[in-house]
Amino acid sequence: MTDAVQYLERDGLQDLIQGLQKAGYHCVGPQIRDGAIVYDSISHVDQLPRGYSDHQSPGQYRLQQDDNPRCFAWANGPQAIKPYVFAAEETLWRSLRDTAGELQFTEHVVDVGPLAIIGVRACDLAALYLQDKHFLHAEPRDPGYLARRQQLLLVAVNCTHPAATCFCASTGDGPRATYGYDIVLSELDAGYLIEGRSQQGLTLLAGLPTRPATQGQLEQGDEESHQAVAHQTRRLPGHNLKQALFANLNHARWEEVAKRCLSCGNCTAVCPTCFCHAEQDRPALDGTSSDHVRQWDSCFTQGHSYIHGFTLRANTAQRYRQWLTHKLGSWHDQYGRSGCVGCGRCISWCPVGIDLTEEAAAICGDGEP
Amino acid sequence: MTNPYLPYEAEVIERIQESPTLFTLRLRFTDPSVHDAYRFAPGQFNMLYLYGVGEVPISIVSDPIDEQILDHTIRSVGRVTRGLSDLQAGDRIGVRGPYGRGWPLTVAEQRDVVVVTGGLGCAPVVSVINYIMRRRERFGTVNIVQGVKHADDFIWRERYEQWQQAPDTKVLIAADLGMPLWPWHVGHVTDLFDELQFDRERVIVMMCGPEGMMRVVVNHMQAQGVGDDDLWLSMERNMQCAVGHCGHCQYGDKFICKDGPVFCYRDIRNLFGVKGF
Ligand code: SF4
Ligand code: SF4
Ligand code: FES
């Protein structure tokens, strides 16, 4: 860290929220809903999950409260920031039909105001970079995604308390945020190290009651990052598993994992990089219009590979293989890197606790990281 | 920025029943400026939208120089295609496109050509055959091979008969099950491969249809010494967006909707024929 790093007292975070609001941003931040930490509208620091920690393991996610003074002493919840750019459901266009049967098509314009997300983790910034590549870096660009993305301001938080399911250090995506944010925080016991990156971030920072961080505070921040790396035990057996996966398309493990996998698609629903979506028409009851809507889809569904009256990936082994060979393999050719950012969500939220790092190691061999 | 998902209104100019399950919709964009600006290449496809039901990818069978009308030959098999099958002249639908990469027609010039289709998937290659036959002098020996299950699945009989009359052109048709007065081969299309006429040094093979059939063609051609670079296939998968976003058409690292639907065999040989992809 550099001289640019400032220190903000814990209560000073309220000034940041107010500063954002004054600058016209609607703010969302992590909060507890139904036993999990998710993003929701926030106007006061008291809404943050202060004193909470999470315990995650394959198929398990549990929150616990103690007298820890921190607000970000947990890893990540089921929901990434994906829904704020790639909406879970979105109308693409509407068709209007008049009495003569003539059709008119009107585009659905996504009209959202500036949005600030507080508490974004490094893995989710990496996932956002990948989704940007998918939706924006090739023609045609996705208008809904673009409209939301342009309005986004991101306040990142460096991870100090990775869960047992996290392996971002092995994918190179965390636990420190290194790009893609406007402001980054490192939480210490009494306050935050705070640093601006974008012009907007620096401007906001200038209005906050900060003071230069001390050497001791900086060292503490660095030390916590090192600890966060040291605490991670899971890892993928290599950065690019494409060759290894495609050389093992007939590995017995695919059938074996299929016996455990429910083909429920939870893993794809929580994955911050999954981009599949299905389109469908929703006619209005009066028969004069119909909305063409898209919704998140999963490669674990029957319909995903449906063609001409049959399902190409009829069984779970084929679907799990599609998911893993795509996520850890084909992404390299499509987007220049693996589609996994090491967030571990698919491990925690799999109802039967399937761990992709374990499956990958079983199939590819336990290579060098 | 224009919304890439937005269809344009088109009118059904004519509907032709080709066989019990195949029909052709002849379409024209209702906005003349849209119609005039529209350009496509054989092998590309459009997304056809049926009001209140949804969209479906359909390859374009007309010739790019027939600017008046866009033909789509459709097999009635799902919700959208069954609905499209009920349309009549004057009805309106939505159309967006064209999408994907078509056949390598420039590469094919001056070379011998083998076009193979099987099953009911003949539409994408009919566009290429039409294209070649109308510019016959630009190509070497042309072989047109088609296999169908039942003789009555065979459509566009007159066109094949016409093509057969063209110079230096071989038409080979086979039906697994014949019918009275069926003039062509009864049996498997592969039985006819020995009759193909081409110079393996300068041939280009284009095929479409069931992947099992294309596998057999690829094997046969490779055994004849034809290189992987000279084998071209039109692939099909579930397609919903047609612009590389929805993820349904992925085939390994390829998006069939934008990297295909026509592929050089060299580019898909690692995955071709692997069940589940
Ligand atoms: S595959 Fe699993 S660990 Fe990797 S980014 Fe997706 S949800 Fe996170
Ligand atoms: S791996 Fe787990 S979460 Fe994913 S589809 Fe199978 S059972 Fe569901
Ligand atoms: S059809 Fe949607 S990605 Fe190809």
C-alpha cells in the first residue's frame, strides 16, 4: 500500500454511505436475510452484519454472532453482485398486435439510476470482469447489462476471513481486490484502511473524515491479507485444466459424481460467472401484447440441451461434465481464462456437498497449482 | 445502440406444404427499407418469432440474389414450428438475422464439390446447391447426395431432376424405405459413395443432417484422402439468442450461433461425435 492509503474510523463508513447518497447513488450493502448474508438497500451502517461470521463447508452455510466488532468478518453469501448487472429476469422487448394481426416490436429500455455496492469481494470483481467480457466485449453488446454496468460504483472490501470453501488464492483472484473497484476497504478492529482508485472514488474519499494510515495500521492490513491466503486449504489442481479435462471425457468419475449430483442447478444459480439464460414469451391476457423475457438458466436443466424433440444431455453425468469442462476448460478459449474465480459458492450451496476442486482433482490428477 | 434482440415485422407471402411435416414460409419484411438493407449468405439462419409463443432458428433457403423474398423451410416439431405451420399468406411474424457463418463458397470456387445431406435436414444445403447451380461455371464436378428414411420424405424432386441434367453434375439419392416408382436407390446413402466423382486434391465437401450420418461421411472422405480442412459441416443445437449470449448452443469452446452453424471439420474434430456435447 502507498501514501494514498487513508484510515477511516468505523463510524466514518456512515459518511461514505451519505456521501454516496448525496452524489446520487442508491446504496446496497450486505445484510442478513433468512439466515444468509445478501445484498440489499442500505442507508445506515447499523444494517451491516456486525459481529457475524460465517461457517461454510460442502453443503453447509451457517452464520454465527459473537462480540467481534467487525462488519465484514465473513467470506461471501450465496448472492454475488451478478444480479445487479445481469438481472435474474429481464424483459428484452414487447410485441404489440393490432386487430388486423399486424405486429410492432418495441425495445425494453433498462432505465436504472446510479447504484453503489458496498462490500464487494475480490472474487466477485473477477467474476464481473468475466461477465463484462461475455456481455460487452464482443458485438453485439447486451443493452440491459450495459445500462446497469455503466451506473455501477463499487466499494470493495479485502477479505480477512475466508471460508473453508474459498480458494481464490489458488485461482489468483483474491483475497485482496486488485482491480475493478472505485474504493477499497480493509477492515481493522477499530476502523478501515481506505483507498480510492477511480476518479469518482477519489472524489468521494476527499469528502470523508480520514487521516493518513499509520505504518502499524498498514502492516496490520497486510498481515491480515497474508493470513487470509494462509487459511485457504482448497485449491484447483492447475490454472488451465482444459487439456486435462478434455483428455478425460470418459473418466469413470463423471458417472460417479452423477450418482451424487441431483442435477438441481444450485451450483449454476450461485456461480457469479455463469451466464446462461433462457428466453420465453409472456403474452398479456388481453391478447394485444406479449413480452419477450429472459431468465437465468442452467446447464443442469432438461431444456438446456433440448433440440428437435430430444434432450442432448439426457443424463446427469453429461450435464456435470458440461458444467465442469466449460467452467474450468472451454472458458480459456472463450474468454482467455478459467471461468472459476474461487468463490466456493457452488461448494457451500450444493445440497449434497459436491466440491468442484475435489472433482477436478479426481479427473485431472492432483497437479501443480 | 440498437437492441440486438429486437425482431422486425415480416409478412408471409406464401406458405407451401412440402411434405407431411415440412413446409416453406416465403417472407418479406413489411418495412421496405429493412428488406432492402437485409443481406445474407447461404448457410446463415434467421430467428423467426411467432407472436405470443416464441422464437426459433431457421436456416434461409433462398438465394441471396433473390432479393424479393426470403424462404424458410421448416419442420413442424415443436411449439413454435407447429404454430408457424398454421400460418397463411398475409399473416405477420417477427424476423431477426441473419446470424452465423455460412458455407465457404468463395473457397469452393474452381473446385469439385460434394454436398451430402441426410434425414430431413436438407434445408441448409439446398441453399448451397441452388447457389452453385446458378453459378455452375465457377465450380468443378458437382456431386449432390441425399439420403432419406422414407421415400416420401424426399422433397423438391423436380429440382433434383433438374440438377441432374446440368453438365458435370451427379445426383445420388437413397431412401432406406422406397415406394412404388421410386427411381433412385433403396438402401443406405453410404451405398452410393463409390459413385462419387471428384479429385481428392481439389474437392470440398459440405454436409448437413444427423451427426451420425455426417460422421460416416467424414470417415469415408478421410479414407479417400480428403483433408480435414476440406470437410465442412452445418451443426445444430438449442439456440435462443443467436448472438452468443444465452449459452445454449455451446459446443466445447464454440458458440454454434456465431462461430457456426457451418464449421470446418478441423475446428470441431476433437468434440465431434462425443455424446453429450
Ligand atoms: S465454479 Fe464455484 S467456486 Fe468457481 S466461481 Fe463458480 S461458484 Fe465460485
Ligand atoms: S453439483 Fe450440486 S448444486 Fe450442482 S447440480 Fe449437482 S447437486 Fe445441484
Ligand atoms: S444461441 Fe444463444 S449463445 Fe448461441
